[in-house]
Amino acid sequence: MTMDMNKTGSFDVGLTWSNSFARLGPDFFTSLAPHPLPEPYWVGRSLSVAHTLGLDAGWLDSDELLHVLTGNQPLRGTQPLASVYSGHQFGHWAGQLGDGRAILLGETGGLEVQLKGAGLTPYSRMGDGRAVLRSSIREFLCSEAMQGLGIATSRALCVTGSDAPIRRETTETAAVVTRVAPSFVRFGHFEHFSHSGQHDQLKILADYVIERFYPECRTRTDFEANPYANLLQCVSERTAQMVAQWQAVGFCHGVMNTDNMSILGLTIDYGPFQFLDGYNPGHICNHSDNQGRYAFNKQPNIAYWNLYCLGQALLPLIGEQGLAMAALESYKTVFPAAFEALMCAKLGLIDTSTDTAPADRALIEDVLKLLASERVDYTIFWRRLSHSNSGSDAQAVRDLFVDRNGIAAWLLRYSARTNQIDRRVAADLMLKTNPKFVLRNHLGEQAIRTAKLKDFSQVSTLLMLLESPFDEHPDFEEHAGFPPDWASSIEISCSS
Ligand code: AMP
Ligand code: MG
């Protein structure tokens, strides 16, 4: 594939670009070009995201696109910019933040394309504007893993690397993730304009988000037809759905600061995230989170806390505290209902009715208690339980527990329930609900170690497995096994 290079030195990859965010005006961003990195190389590429963007897959083999997505060449038609936002970090108002290392190239086919790690911006504060290879591989793989799991997320087209040294606790090397989402607007963008008293800009931003993503907020009659209260409710509902999915699959985000919360209810800003190995409800995946604010079982409440911050930010537009509180209330019904429905699906129970719901709820609570008491591997438990309904015996499930009596008693209750339904239908649902492959820390770590030696095959293998995590992939059993002992010593912090 050869690129068209025009006189100004910019490339064209055959996509049509716009940038609706840029039209919001200069209060919202700073225009600037990405900063180059020497001698870039491809680390990981997603054909699926290329397809979504309408990008001919051949470009992902080209040196030209490699340079463009590492920030070394402009892309014709794009208007690169870094946006300003603020936020609450670890429960405290952090003041102005912003895209400190992410540069939005523009929008194509309704999707924003951002280069994360593309150099200093006016919002870099003490940072260097860069991202290291390690965290970039984690973000790339997890974005596509979440997509494979059916959880709303930003996507990642690729990671490119460079041997340019980057100082963290040790010296590492640089990388850039090309991220894609309909919008990277965060709760923190609203907080920024609200807290600084720029209420005209706050309204411009809210109207922009409603126009593009939540047009129903203009026509809904809830909350006295107040579009901004409706917006808060819509965001609350999407966030509730997203966090319910996190809890059901055992995903811990790790840094749920309000600047990392998407206004579209997408999982964004993958940092010290972790998929649970053994089921430990209080698990803290972020080594920098000393207080355990973002522990796994705190995520649902933290999401509400963050929505409350969004509600406060929107208050100048909503007008009445009571309307904002009423809009937030929806979280308290949508989250538990969504979580329960997802857990019922994990158990293969599709026909939950008012008659069966209390017993089903007890089955869920009790199995989670059993899993927690022995820190049973969360992903393996659910996958084995799924297979036990498709004909294999339940011994493989019992083998996961030391206390055989506890699980045996639970399995008796469970099979009494599944006897009322078609077990094959249940098994089918379970095998599509309970993934065989998740991005465990040690799998990411192994791919990172080999990538540092310029062998990117593990990155490709993991991408392939995580794109279809419900398939058996019989040649990759080791990727679906228990974590090795060293996995528990992996320390993932905010350093990225
Ligand atoms: P995070 O917790 O990674 O989402 O980052 C919080 C804030 O710090 C955001 O505004 C980031 O853009 C910024 N940031 C994080 N790392 C860097 C870095 N290496 N250089 C510049 N800004 C950074
Ligand atoms: Mg962030």
C-alpha cells in the first residue's frame, strides 16, 4: 500500500475527517500536533477496529501509517487537539487536568481517533506526555477484550512502539495507542466548566453531547422535560449497565476518578485494571490505591459517587437540586436489576419470574459467598459450571473447593432449579455468558515481557483469543488455566 503524500507533507489514508469537538471553540482545547518518536515499529494491530473505521487493512502493514500513528507525520484532513477537563481523583477535587498525553486527531465515520502517548500538551502538568510499552499493550488488549465480552468500551486500533527511553520507576520504552470511541468526553469535562464558573461553555458542552449522543433527552417528558436532568439520567443508566457488567465478569477498573468516567458509559482509560483471579470481593488491583477506594466491591458505589459529581456539575443547567437527585435515583434501580439479570444469565437462568426471583437471588448470593470464602478462581468456576450443564459432570466444579459439602449443597439447590428448565438451553446461554479467556494480569505480563524483546507474537495471540473469549480455542488451554504463583506478586500501579 502506498500513501498519497501531498505538498505539505501530510498523508491520506482514504478516510474522510471532521472534528465536531473542535467546533466547540477554543475554550475547550488547544490545537497542537503530536510529537514524533524515533524509529517506530508495530506492536499490535486490530483488524476489527480497522474494519469499524472503514480503514483498508492494508494500511496496517504500511510504514506510512506506522509513522502517522506514532505522531511523526500529519494525517490530511485532521485537526489535532488536546482537550481540557478537570476531575475528582481518589475522592478529592484535583482541579484542572486535561489530555496530558492524548491527542485527538479528529473524527471519521462518527468515531474519534486519539493518539495516547503522543507527547507533551499544555495539560501535561508534571508528566512527560508519553506512555510506556507495558501500559500501552495492556490498554490495547483490554480494550479489545472488553469489546469481545460485550462490555461498552473505547477501542484500540493499534500500538506502535519506539526505543525512545521513558523514565518511570525504571527506564522503559515509549509507545502510542491509537484509541477510538464515539467520544472521549468525560464527567471531568463538565466538572471543569462548572467548577470554574464557565456556565455558557458548560451549556455548549451539554448541548453538544445531547445533540450527538442523547437526542432523546430533548423530547423526553421526564423531570419536567428538563433536557439536562434527562441527560444525567441517561448517563446514570448507561454507567449502571457498564458497572454491572464489570461486576459480573470480575473486572476491576482500578482508577475510577471522575476524569476517567465516560459520558457515554464506556470503559475508558485502562491503567491498573485487573480481571479477578481468585474471587476476592475486596480485591484492590491498583498498587497506588492505599485506602482501597477503588476495590472491586466498591465500584458500584463509586460509580454513584462519580455520577453525583456529574450531577453537581450539571446543576447550573438543571436548575433544581431535586431534579438532579431524582435523575440520579435511576442508578439505584438500574444497577441492581442489571447485575441480577447478568448473574442469572451466568447461571443459565433465563426464565426468572417473580416466583423464582427470591430463590435465584439467594443462589447468586450464596455461590458468591462460597467463592469468596475459598478465593476460588472466578473465571474458571463459571466456565466449569457452564460445562457441567452441557453434559460433563459436576466433579470439575466440586474440585475447585476444599469444603466439598458447601459446594455440594449449593449444587443440589442449583440442579433442582435447572431441572425446571431446558439444561441445554441453559448451557448454551452460560457458554456465551461466562468467558473462557479473560486478560489476566499474568497473560498480559507474559506478552509484555516478550514484546520488550521485540517478539510481538504473544500480543497477537492474546488479541485473537480475547476477541472471541467464549470460543473454546482448544489449542490454547494454557491461556485459560489457573494463574501461576508469581501472578499474585505482579504489582500494577498508576505508573504508566
Ligand atoms: P490517568 O490517571 O492515567 O487517567 O491520568 C490522570 C491525568 O494525568 C490525565 O489528565 C492524564 O492526561 C495525565 N497524565 C498521566 N500520565 C501522564 C504523562 N505521562 N504525561 C502527561 N500527562 C499524564
Ligand atoms: Mg485518565
